[in-house]
Amino acid sequence: MEPNLIMQTAAVLLAVAAIGGATMAIIRFGGKPHPPTWLAMLHGFLAAAATTLLIYACFTVGLPALAKAALVLFVVAALGGAVLNLNYHWKQLPLPKSLVLAHGALAVVGFLLLLGAIFGAHA
């Protein structure tokens, strides 16, 4: 497997997950306590698939340093997402806006780093 193809595949999965994440943030900041469960699960599944793909690549074919840094941020964002889901969403509690923002910010920075790794590989 080629590392760049793996990173590109992960980036596509993460871009789709980001659309769901942005939609959920709009729902939360629009006044609803939490998004629909199906949307949260789809978002988490896609992001987890991309993160798992990057972890696999990291330990098998290797990844550039920027992609490894992105991976660390995605893992931390995933932990935040798990906290949002298990401690708030499933208990029907309002999602804390600060945690929603932190989760999204980590993921966005990770995504930008991943894009830097992808386009840096073409240079």
C-alpha cells in the first residue's frame, strides 16, 4: 500500500465526517441539546474508520511526520467525541458547547495537518 493513497482515503472519510460534525455543531449552537443519534453515530463511524486506517498505515507502511501529528490529534479528538457521546448524548444531557468546540478544533487542525502531509508528498 502506498502511504499517500491511504492518507487521501482517510482525508475523504474525514471530510464526510466533518460535514456531519459541522451539522451537529450547528444543531447544538442552534439551541437543541444534542443532535440526532444516527448522525452522531455516522460521524463517529466515519472518523473512526479514517483514524483506524491511519493507525494501520503508521505501523505498516509508515507515514510522514505531519500525518503522525494529525493522527495524534485525531486520537485525542476521538476521546473527546467518546466523552461527548457516552457522558452526555446517551444520557440525554445537553452537550457542553466548550467540549464541542474543543473536539471540533482538534479535528480541524488534524485535518489541516493531514492535508499538509498529502500535498507535501506531491511537492
